[in-house]
Amino acid sequence: MVADLGYGDAGKGTVVDWLCAQGIDGRPVTAVVRYNGGGQAAHTVVLPDGRHHTFAQFGAGSFRPGVRTHLSRYMVVDPLALAAEADHLAAVGVADPFDRLTIDGAALLATPYHRAAGRAREIARGADRHGSCGKGVGEAMAYHLAHPADAPRVADCRDPAVLGDKLALLRDRLTADVGPLDAPPVDAALDAYRAFATVVSIVDGSHLQALLAAGPVVFEGAQGVLLDEWHGFHPYTTWSTTTFANADTLLSEAGLAGSATRLGVLRVVTTRHGPGPLVTEDPTLPLTDPHNPTNPWQGRFRFGHFDAVAHRYALEVAGGVDGIALTHLDAVSPALRMCAAYDWTERLQPGPPGDLDRQEALTRRLTTTIPVYTDPPTDWPAAVAEALRTPVVLTSHGPTAADKRPTPTLIPA
């Protein structure tokens, strides 16, 4: 199980690709299972020959022949974006993306109506934007919470009459709430979803058990634990559980509770795309990220020194990991430091899930927090392992799988 212990963008995609390239315990990986998030994910994988793809919904192991993708019921699936992603995968050499894809019919749909409404709400916030990716994922989750019986799901794509009614009701409710939507007519959307249902394999919850029985599986998380819907720094969070909780539930249902190795991914630089606390932010750091440009919804990609306090908090919220994959070691420079404490604490205390007032108060405190730095580490993996009391089991010194260096005691090479 792979999860990001920061604000996202730590390199989950390249770690998942490496796992799928290496295999596990001498066996090829059967599938990548996506266990949270949706079309807002951006997991970039680069091959040695220069081909690359930024995975949003397909699993980041898709460049590896035979590795399937399963979108669990915890995903918010955008069929239109999925089709565009499949086209790009085909263009860079993955000839059969849809043939290797299964989707749990219980997964929610993200539609053009969700996307338009979510963008309208974000624009209305003005200077107080939350950092939405503008993909409609949060809007789909919010609609599901308000109207669970009416929320469109992947399985509805096989029943145009049911889906048509749900889409019309969704459009009318959101229009009444935020005003006219920049979205296609229901009939046009329905035609696209009907076509989608003919080219993908829509399955029920039992399919995952068959995948797990067939061989090793990699569970790929999205975004980061510091953005978690309950434990992140509200309101600059995602509408998704970004810890291992969903993957734990899926494994438990399959009778395999506690059987997975838990891998947390961190950059040597703590980054954040969009607004919200970033205690160690330092605009003078000589860093760029070509895969995370400024965009109209999240704004700029921000860099900060390694924040051990925030990452300790993420580890505790996630229930710990067996090891850390430390990425972007090729970005280390004498300018990069480690924050070992804040001016008021060395440890952020997790609160009970759902207490968003508490999380919002923590957010306000973090916006005025001053980081306390140690001297720049000479051995970053050792320093991170010591600061977080967790072994670093994989290091990444470049964008490709060939740039990874494992510690074979935990992750089989």
C-alpha cells in the first residue's frame, strides 16, 4: 500500500511504477488498485526513453505489460477524462488501457455538472480559495453526502434511463444552487456514458478478491495525508480519505486484513500545490517542477524545507508505515534544511475524525508558526529515518525506475 505523507506530489506514481517493474517476492504484480481520489490525481511516470504519462485514474503501473488497473468503490470516476487519458496512454505505447481496466460499479461518477458547479464555487471564494483542482471530485462527494440515493454511479452507465434521470436532477439542483452551469445537455452526456459502458468492464466488489488471489497487488493512494478530509488542515483539504483506511477496509473485506506492507512516500523537499499552510515555505529555494505548473485552480507550486513535524503528524494519522520511500534526492543542495520543530511544539497532536473546528483552529495556528531548523543533513536518508523514527527503504535519485535504490530487507528487489 502506497500513500503520500505530505501534501501530495511526492512521487507516488514513480514508486508504484518501480514496484510494478520489480515485482514482489519474485512474482509479477497483478494489478494496481486505486483506493481514493479521482481525476484530480497527477502521478507522473517517466521511462528511460523519455516517454512519460501523468496518471490520473489509470494505475501508475500501466507501462508494465500485464499490470491491470482496478478502480475501487472509493474512487470518484470521470469517464470523459478517463477516455482522454486512455488516448494519451495509447499514444505513448500502452496499446490496451481499457482492456486492462476494471471499475467497481459502486464508484461515484464525476460529471460535467459537478465540475462546473465546483469551479463556480471556487471562483466565488475569491481570495479565500481552498485550492480545488477544478475536476468536480469534491462536488461529487458533497452531492453524494447530501443526496446519496440520487448520486450517479458507474453502474448507472449501463442503464441510460436511470442515469438520465439522475443527471437531470443533478443538473437542476446544482443550477438552482450556483446558477447556470457551463456543461453539455443531459442527452449529450448520456450518449458519452452509454459509450463508456460498452468499452470498460464494470464489476462488483467481489472482483477485487479475485485480483488479490491471482498475485501481488499494489494499492495506489492519491493526494497526501496532510490533505486528508478529516485530519488535514481544514478548509484546505480534499474530499477524500487519503490515509490507508480505504485500502485497509478493502483488504479486510477480502479476508486479508493486516497482510500488506505499508509504504509512505516523501520528498526531501516539502511541497504544496495551492493555498493552505506550508510552514517551511521558502521562495528562495532554487527548485522547479515541470510536471506541476501554475494553473488557474490551484495556483502556483510551492517549495519548502523538509518539515519533519508535519510528516510525523502524517505518520501518526496514517497509523504508521513499514518504511519510507524518499524521493527527489537529486534536488538536495546546501540550501536545503530540515525543520525539526516549530516555535511552539515538536509534535502536532491528531484529533478525532470529524472535528473540523479543531482542524481549522490548527490551520490558523500553522499560518503564524515559525520553523526551527537543524543544520543541513549530510546524509538525507539517515536524517529522515532518525527524525521520523521510521526506516527509509527506498531512495529515488531521478524520475525513472532505474533511479531507485532499494533496501532489500523490506522491499524485495
